Amino acid sequence: MNSPLENPFSRRNHFQGALSLLLLLASSFALTGCGSKLVKETVAETKVDRPAPPPTAVPTWLGNTSRNFYGTGPWSDRPSEVLWEFETKFTSGRLHKDPWGGTSWPGQPSVGEDRVHFGSADGTLYCLNKNDGSLIWSFKTEDSLKSTPAIVGDRLLASGLDHHLYCLNANDGTLLWKYKTGFEIDGTAAVIDGRVYFGSEDGFFYCLNFEDGSLIYKTERLGSMEGSLAAADGHFYIGTEQGDLYCLKTEDGSTVWKARIGADSDSTPAVANGFVYTAAEDGYVYSFRQANGELVWKFKADGGLSRNFKERSGFWASPIVVKDKIYIGSNNGFMYCLTADKGELVWKHLVRAPIWGTAPVVDGRVVFGDKSGWMYMLSAKDGERLWELKIGENINSTPAVLDGRIYIGAFNGKLFALGPKESQQLMQPPALSPAR
């Protein structure tokens, strides 16, 4: 019997309210799939792949520790000329009585956003204003510097004939630390994950702590190393004067495989497409399989100016790989373009003197100098000469290319910036067809 104070419709209302609440909870439970939150319907955003910003520096030998960044354009349709030049001093050393100045093999200037760094044969590391070539600071060492300075953050690494690797403050050139090996260090050091790696002509491969220069490891004696290492897939690749090519583990420097080149190799190996490419003073370019060091092919340089030089057709330059082509200059005066898969000749171009410097390829153009002091730009597609410029004598170092400017040193005691005068700069012409 209902209480006189109870509305007979109250129970029904409570029941209907409870039922509605249960239904709401059940539907919420189903929507969340056993979760405690409601699923909100959202509209999917369209993902736009934005291109990476263009590089603003060439901070080390061939651009990075993999040695496969060669520079940036754009190029003017006018020939380049000297925009500014910087003159070094000259010095004699323990192993050379004649005075040396400018830049020597195999060095390449390092170019930042507003500065150019280069090691000189006069034993000084220079830091210049990129726009006008004025001196910002310099650091004097005990003998000639040949390697490319490596810019890492606010630090800079340099080495040469005095057996030392130097770590400097890149802002003002003050010394932070130095490490002494048993002989010369011609190659450029690589910094990866707080460690410094390099080979020396004393035969050892080194790993140092980047913070303080303390030794982490050095390998067993591998052989004298003049070229730089190339880093790829957790391994290092480096050649020796004794004619061997090594693949080393990054973490401890242990040997993964060793391939026989058979002649003094000064080149920095290029790693691409599952192969390792290098060259030697015997006049051959080599391709080895990256996985195991198996020889795939070799190409012999012949003819040209070889009859005029005791080194004949040897290679002191390093191979440049762009897609499926290889570019390299020889002591016989030929710049070669080869197929990467078989080592077959695509074209060759004869210049006035031996080519010891490596030839960056930027936007379908090959840029290099020869030992008679001429600079050249060729079409990467067919080897056509686009322009040439006499800047000095004995160019045997490697140009750095950034924003369509070329920075190159000669053994006559100077470093040059080349490019079209600002008043002559035009819009970039249509790009040359990429090499195939």
C-alpha cells in the first residue's frame, strides 16, 4: 500500500530515469571499447612532406663523415672570376727545406655560414671572413697543415705534419687540447657521438674523447694512412700506403675485412650502392663489395700526360659518386667519368697538368683545379668544358663549393674565393641533365 506522502508516479519516474542512465552508460562503454573515455570524432590532417632546408655549410672534408656532400649552387651563366684572395706566409719544415705556403694536397677549406677555415702549408690555421677574405684569427702550429679542418659545433679540429691533432675554439682559435701521434696526420678527423676518429701515417687508427682528447682506443698497426676515413652503416673504410683497404668496426676499431689493393692508396674511399670505391698510385680505380671486400672491378687510367711525369697515371684524388657515376681526376691530366656498376668509361677530359685534388660535383657541374694553376668547370653529363680560369700555380688541393661560390687554395701561397661579380650575377640557367 502506497504511503500517503508518496506520489504514485514517483517510482515510475525513478525507474525510467535509472533506465535512461543505464542505457547511456552502456552506449558510452561500447563506444570506448572497454575504455573510460568517450571517443571523439576528428578530421584527419593531411600530412605535408616539407623538403629539408638546404645545407648552409661545408664543415669538413667532402661535407660530412660519410664524405658524400659536395656543395650547393646555384650557378650563374657567367664564368667565375676571383672575388677575393688571401695571401699566406711561407715556411720550411723538418721534411721540406724549400718554403711552402698556401694549401696543399689533400686539404679542402671548411666553409660555415660566415667564415672560411683552412690549414695552410705555412703551418698556420686561418679563419677568414667569407664575404671579403679578411682575417678573423689564426693559430700557428709546428709544421705544415694539410688536412681539412673539421667544424663541430663551436669547436674545430685540424692536423698536419707536426704529428698533432689540435682541437680549437672555433670562435677565437684558442687551443682546447691537442693529441700527439707517432707521425703525420694528413686525413681529416671525424666526430661521431662524442668521439674523434682518424688514421695516422704512424700506422694506427685512433679513437679519442672529443671533450678532452683522451685516448679511448687505438688499433693494431694497420699501415700508414694518408687519406681520410669514410663512415657508413656503423663501419669505417680507410686505405693505406701499403696497399690495403680496411673495413673497421666503429665501436672498437676491430677489422671486419681487409681487401688487397696492391698499391699505395691516398684516396678517401667512397661508399655507395653497396660498394666501396677507391683509387691508387698505380693508376687504377677500384670497386669492392661493401659486405665482404670482394673485388668487383678495376679501371686503368692510360695515356694523356703520363709520359711527362714519373708518377705516370696514378691517382691522388678521391672518387666522387653521384647516382650511378664516378668522377675522378688522374695524374695523367684526364678527368674521368665512369659507370659505378661496371667501371666503364663514360667520358674523359684532358686538361693542362696533373689533377691531384678531388672534384666536387654540384648541380651537374664538375669543379677542380690542376697543377698548372688552372681551375675548370665541366658538364657532369658529357665532360664539356663550361669555363676555365688561371689563378696561380700548382693547385693540388680540393675546392669547397657553397652557394655557387668556389673556395680553393693554391701552392703559390694564396686562398681564393671564385664566383661571378655581384653586378654580373643572373638567374640560374636551366639545370644540366643529371649524369646517367
